[in-house]
Amino acid sequence: MTLNYYIADVFTNQLFSGAQIAVFPNADTLSDKQMALIAREMNLSETVFVSNPDNISNTRRMRIFSPLTEIDFAGHPIIATAFVLASSGELTLTDSNTSLTFVQNSGEIEVNVSANDGKVNFVQFARKVSSVIDRFTPSTNELAELLSISPDDIDSKKYSTRLVSCGFPYLIVPVWNYETVRKATFNFNSWSQSAAPQTAASEILLFSPKTPFKDANFNARLLGPNIGVHEDPPVGSAMPAFASYLCSFDFTQQGTHAFAVDRGDETNRRSVLNIEMDHKAQAELALRIGGEAVMVAEGKMLIPD
């Protein structure tokens, strides 16, 4: 069996930036085992397998695999899949805005594809999330040690460190400067000796409200015991927790807020995530997350039975 596949760089408008996602647009006949083997062979952060079991024009089933396991929800693959389907002619663009529904293991996701002259220029999806926020966190000195930074680098005036979970707990740590985010190095020994493991968080979202790029308001980076020292992984999965974190402060007024978060830098696959949130001080927070994508490669894979 031979299947076409595409690779897109997501949350960027520059080739060889952002996050690489592989998409197989016509994967109806693949078994779970085949999907897992293909994802391992692609060896990208996520590989998406698209099917249309009910033959509905603007609805698609998405199965997402990392090289190690299947993933129930992920945001980068939504942007990549909508972009690939529209760019390859698998999805008909009705006008400047086309609505579609993706079904992941976690449920349905509403997506909007914006296009100009038949070319996709922006993809946005909507989510509603509920969060649990805890102010019990390691001390500033402990945080500084496990991030290999100075205690003075950590912002405890405007923001503060909080544990936020929208299903997966993140220890969100604010620092004053972009340079601090970039230079931080995770210290495994300090982590194990701190109070951090007791928070149940296995990843730290380090962020700064300053970035040298004009198209972003925050710079963010994920670190943790399961992330390599030199890795700078995608931050899309942490954005619901980050938005909930921002809403937990009294100075964040109720209403709709739009902001952009960038990850990486000019030499490290920079991404830009555009986020809108409707802060109403309610149990659920409505989010819209969007971004650009560019096509990097397309090919055919020979798949054994």
C-alpha cells in the first residue's frame, strides 16, 4: 500500500521554523499498529492520520501519534491538518472563511480556515477549558536553583509562580527578561531535592512578558525532568493553562483579550501562537488559538500490510 503524506511547519510563516507535523490525509485503511509504526518511522513530534468514516465534507477524524504513543489532544496538529487538507485540495475552501470540525480522541473541535485567493493564511480553533490553580509552589530560591538562574530573575511582584492544570499540571514561573528564559537550564538534582515533585507538575512553563519580536507579547519555554536539557519543545499544549493563569490575577480585567506567545528564537525554530480568551470569571474559559503554517515537504510512503 502507498499513501501520500505532507510535512508542514506550524505556527510560523517561515520555512524550517515552528514545529514540524506530518499529515497523512487519507488514512482510512490504516490499523492502529500501522499508525504507530509510521509515526515511529517519521520520528517527528506528532504525526496525524486523517479519515472520513462518515463521508461528511467538512468533518474529519484525526488520530495523533508521537513516536512513542497515541495522543488524545494536541493543538499543533489541528493547525497542520487544516492547512494540509486545504492546501492539497482534500478540503474545498468555500470562501475567505471555511468552517470544519475535527474529531480527536478527546472530542470534537471547531476550526476556521482563513484564505486569500485560495491560499490558506491562518487557521484558528476554539476550545473551552476549566482549570485548577494552586498557589502552593516551591520557594523562589528552589525555583532559581532548579532552573539555574538567579532568584532576582524571578518576578514575584506583578506575577507569581502558580500551579495550573487544565487536565495536565504545569508549574508556571514568571521571569523579568527574555534572556532569562533563553539561558535557563534545568537542574535534575535540584528538582529532585525541591518541593516541585510534590506539586504533581512534571513540566515547568517559564515565561517572560518581554520579547524582542514585535509580533509577540510573551516568550515561553517548557523545561522539566522528561525534557532534554537542550530541547525547546512546542508550547501549544500549555497555552490553556497559561491563559487560565493570566485570568487568575485581579489585574486581568474581564472581557476578551488577544495576545501572542512566541517560543524559541531566530536560530531555534521560532513559533508564534495567537490566542484570544473570553475572561468572564466563570468555571469555563473560552479560548481561540490560531496561527500560520507553511508546507515543507510531500511524499509517498510504502506501507506493508
